[in-house]
Amino acid sequence: VQLQASGGGLVQAGGSLRLSCAASGRTFSDFARAWFRRAPGKEREFVAVISRSGGSSTNYADSVKGRFTISRDNAKNTVYLQMNSLKPEDTAVYYCASGSYYSVTSGRYDYWGRGTLVTVSS
């Protein structure tokens, strides 16, 4: 599985961005998909996850709950992260991941895309 993330950029606080992560190489719907992020000087942290196939289950980090929405389009082999009401503390490199398990733990994911940088100015 190869993952390609896009959609990052510079946005003012309170603004919105939508990240995309396109997958290729294996049946996309077989995998849970997640977003993680790494802020400058910090460890990588969980952001959001969506279950495989129909994506009926989602989970979010408390810090983004109510502001971010994860979704998937299996026909396009793509997962999205809609980010609203962005805050400066959301500034980070965002990584998409794919794995067999629906998990908030980065170690449970087998495939990772290159990150996309999100910068939120105050």
C-alpha cells in the first residue's frame, strides 16, 4: 500500500483545511485509516481514525473532537480529514496511516504516507 497525503498549507486561526490521503496497491476498503500529527518538538500523536469498509466507526483525539471530521471514499481510495476552527496548536506535520486494526496507537499501522505540513497562524 502506498499512501499520498495532500492538502496542507498556511491558514489563519479559525480557518479550515481539508487533507486528503490517496491509497494505491491493495484493496483500500480492507484497512482502517487514520491521521496522526507531529508538532515541532513533540512526539507524534493520534488525531483521528475511521474503520475499514463502510467506515461506520470513528474516533478522535480530545483536542480535535468537534472540530475535525474524518471520512473515506472507497471508490476513490481516499480518506479525508476536514479541519475546521483551526488553532495555532494544530500546527504540525500530518501523516495518514493504514492498517488492519482500528486503533489509536501508531504502532498498529503498517503503512504510512509522507506528511503534509499544516501551519496555523494566530
